[in-house]
Amino acid sequence: MEDPLDGDGVDGRVDEGSHRLIIDHVDVIFNSSIMLHNGSAAQRIFRAFVGFFPPSTTNNKHGIIVKLLNLEVSPNGENSSSRQVSRHLLEKIKKDIPGISITTRDLAAQPIPHLSGADIGAAFTPAEARTPEQQEVIKFSDQLVDELLASDVILISTPIWNFGLPSVLKAWVDHIVRVGRTFSFSSDGPKGLVPLKKVYVVVSSGSVFSEGSYAVHDHFVPSIRGILGFIGLTDVEIIRVEGTANPATTADVVAAAKSNIDSMKLL
């Protein structure tokens, strides 16, 4: 049950001429024999450039589609403050990047199972040494990791529950933080392996956690930043929808968050 305190209730653009010049240089890189040797690297570089340019002038002749992974967490459906605001943000992104490919996972409608002993055993067994049973067990986790790695933009909408991450979001985290896939160990310590992605986190809360007496209890933002940063996702923008506990003011809080999004420079 939701805690009422936590409830859910210069812009970087370039002018046309400069854009055309840079895109021409990207074409050269994309078509070079070196980059074609590693097509996935070429696509990531090209997608990174695409995000900086006005959609009307973006050169997409290579068929490179910007991909967005959309995670929705709240079980409150259309009444969810976090979902209302994140969908407003999603519409803005779709306008800025026509043709963007969106993969949505509704973690409330289709909860991700928490890790089992079999999951952990398969994850820590080298791929070449896994038994047929372990290969079957790891498939779902691999699918979640593949979705993450294939995406250029990640959008997470979630409430704060009991000062932290809802368990369904934590379950997703536990599946995608994988040694050898999203991070590695070295003599210098752990290293994130997930590159070149923008992350938006729309987080709702019944109380105000960004300042005041409840700020010390905000374990959500430090946790999500720390988790994502650990695997290499350091470009994380937090969009708060806070103070939703009072039904009389929830609509105003949601409207204010949407207004802030309208003034944002995306990607």
C-alpha cells in the first residue's frame, strides 16, 4: 500500500549550414571501412549526433532510427501523476524526433520477476559454461539488457515508495546490472559498459523531497543516479512531481511539472 508521504498521486543547436557540414562529416565516418568493421559503434555515434540536430534537417538516409526505452512503474494507471507527466514528456520527444522508435515496458501491468537463485547462478556463470537450463533461465535477463543497450534514450516514470525505489523497478535494475554485460571489473575497479544514452526519470512523491524537512529521507534520487552511473549512464535528468498527497493541489503540481517540461531543451 502506498505511503501517503511518498504517494504517486544556449540550447546546443546549430544553424542549417553548420549542421549540414557536420552531418557530411558523420557520413564520412559512417561509411569508412574502419567504422563499418564495427557497425554497432557506427550506429551509436550517428545516433548521438542525430539527437543534437533539428529533426527537419536530420539526415536519416542510412535508416538510423533513434530508439527510446520507456519504463512505466506506477500501478495507478491514468490516475498516476508520474505517468501523466512522463507521457507529456514523451509527446514532446516524439515531436522533436519524428519517427522515433519507442519500446514500452509497463512494470505494473507486467511485473518483472525478482531474481531467483537460478537467475543469479546463470548470471555469474560464463556464457560458454552454462548448462542448457541456465541458458534458458538467463534469456529474460538478456532480453532486458539487450533492450537497454539498443536504446538511445531511456525514460523512467515512477513514484517514490517508502523513500526509495518501488520493488518492480528494483527488479528491473537487478536484471540489467550484469557483470560482463553492463559493467566489468578491472584492476582499477568496476567500469560501466553502457555508453551514449540520455536518461529522463520522472519521479512523483506525496511530499516534497527536493528541499525542506523530507530532503534527508530522499533515498530514491541518490540510488537511481548511483545505479545508473555504475553501468555508465551518467547523463540523468530528474523531473520531480512532488507534493501530490493533497488531492486539492495534485492537478496544479502535475500542471507545473508539464510546464517545466515545455521549457526544457531535450536531448
